[in-house]
Amino acid sequence: MTTAPTVELRRFTSLDDVREDMVEVYAEVRAPLLHLPNYTTLVFGERLDRHGREPGFVAVLAYSEGKPVGYAYANRIERGDRYWQRTTPAPGDEYTAQPTLALKEIGVRPAWRGTGTARRIHDELLDASDERYVTLMVNSSAGDGKVHALYRSWGYEEIGTSQPSPASPQLTVMVRAVR
């Protein structure tokens, strides 16, 4: 990892002021995949809008010299949420008996990868969370498995799989304690 340049982390509980910045970063982060139906910026924007209206929405963006360089966003899910309904095998009560923070997306511009920026954004997102657990879904083949390995190094463990939509690849569902 190289030394992280100075970034300013900003927390948002509304999508109104940051949607454009998030889509801009997403387009660069996912550039090699934008031709696939589930990864277009239009589909991301629709997904982002839906998640932005869900309970407990929170986003953290990293800025350098006023420009967005990375983001993560999450919301609160409860027992019976479609997130848990699509997880196989069904997650245990340990994770579903109380609200859980669902990390929906994290992305850092390629020039900022390897600087610790993603981890700083992630940790800031969790810092104010009241939930006991945080969960995420990862494409295990993303980055030739490096993304999955990164989440493992952050303390996440696999609990199942999910395919959120017909156009989505099968994803690995991971969870860890917030603190």
C-alpha cells in the first residue's frame, strides 16, 4: 500500500447532495463493466435512488482537492428484508434478529487504490453505526478474487450466496461485527 494522500471524508444521510458525485466515481470505477446490463450507470443510478429511500441510508464520500475520489453507502435491513430473503442458505437469527447494516457499494477511483482510502471510507461508514453487524455482497471473481480477499482481511466471513437480480452474477454474502 502506498501512503494515502490527504482526503476529506464527508458523511451524508440524504442522496440529494451527493448523487452526481457517486455516479461520477462509479462510472470510472466500473468502466470495464459498463457494457454489462447490471453495471450500466443507468442501472446503478436506479439502484442508488432506491437504496437512498430505504431506512437508515448513509453514504461516506472521500474528496481530494474538492473532487470525489471514492464512496461507500449502506442502509439498515431487518428480518424479512429482500436482502436476507435472497440469501442462501437463510442466515441465522444471530444476524437477522436485530437490524443489520447492509453495505451496498464501495468504490475508489483506480488512481486511489492501494492508498488505504477504501478502508478509511469503510471505517467511517461503520463508525456511527448502531447496528451490531454489517453485511455485504461481493462478486468473488472481481479483481481475480482480490476484492473478496480484501473483505476477508477486514474481518468479513462468508455466510451464503445471493443473486439479487437475473442480470446479476451470483454473489458471496459476507458479514462481520461492526466493532
